[in-house]
Amino acid sequence: MSKPKACAKEAILRIFEEQGMTRLDELSLRRLHTLVQGALPELRIARSYVIRVIAGAGKPVAVRDPFAGADLREPYRTELENLLKYDTLDNAEGCLHALSDKMAGYRSREDREGVESVRSIALLGKRRALAAARRARSEEAKTIKSEIAEWFTLWLYDPSSFFDWLSLRKSSPEYSQNFPMQRPDVLNEAEESGDYTGSGSRSAEIGGRSRDRRTTGERSIEEC
């Protein structure tokens, strides 16, 4: 575990005990998250991370955060839970290739639950990318996360034709202008719950975005 995450986990558990909390509901989650964020202002800590830490410590959790992870049964959890990547355009594309392969396998076996489990992972990726775009502290990070959210949206609409669209999209002048290069330091924006609704756009035209802004050095604790 990295030092920032270890520090955040320790603070979450310590403050949970100091506040005399015995379970996590919506009210106690808001209070705990506020206190932890105040204790560690140099980090941005997602609500989903707080939920996961408390649940991992064996404490009762009576709140459902749609960003905490897809609720999958075995064997789908083991097969799919580590596939979700959306920190960079390249990783998002690789993730969607992997999800397409899994979906094809489940369909070939007429495994409807497997297919729906794949869609659940993709929907979670869309929601998280949209949330990260809304909370991005630079236009560059916002542009990248918005693009990734659109990819997940279009893949969910039609996985079979998505990569044909993506090939055309990546060869467009607009794409080259918006994404001349990627810097990983601008992409790790923490996310929290908010307006989860995607745009639903099926257009290949994803424009009107600016670029080449620098971000702050603020670190984040993010559930991916």
C-alpha cells in the first residue's frame, strides 16, 4: 500500500473510533468524510474509499455508494473486478477491449449474468469518468475524462461497432488537436458521488474542449 493510502486508511479508522461510531450510515459517512478530509487536506479522499475502508475493517455499513464498486457474484467478481481502468485514454481503450473479449465469451456460452456483469463494470467506468470530469481541476484532465466517459457510453450502446467508431474518432483532426499527448499527472482526479447521469450522446462529434493547462500538485485517494 502506498504511503498516502496507508495514511488515509489509518486516519479513517482512527477518527471512526474517536467519534464513537459503531456503524456507517449516510449521516455518519458525511461526518467521517468531512473530518478525515479536514485532517488530511493535502489529499482528496473519495467517499467510496471511506466506505471500503470501514467495510474492510468489518464494521457494519448501511450506505450504498454507486462508486464503491460493482456488486457482482462469483465467479464474475474474480474475472472482472480488476479490468476497470480509466486513468488514461490508452488504459480506457485497453479496458474496453478486455470487456469486449469477456462479453464475447459469455455470449458464446449464453451466459446472460456474465454479459450483464460486464455491462455493470462498463457502467461503473462511465459513472466514475463522468464524476472525475466534473471534479477535474484542470481543463486538460476534464477533457480526457469527458472523452473516456463518452467512450464507455458508446460502448454500452453498441459494443460490436464501438472500435470501428473509435478508429475513426482517433484519426480525426479534432482528436489530434485535443489529445496531442497525455501526462499521467493530470489524470488522477479523485471522484465522489454527484450527478451520475451520462450524456447518452451517440455522436462521433465530441468537441468544444480546451487543453494544455497544468494541474495542481494535490494528490488524490481514488477508487479505480
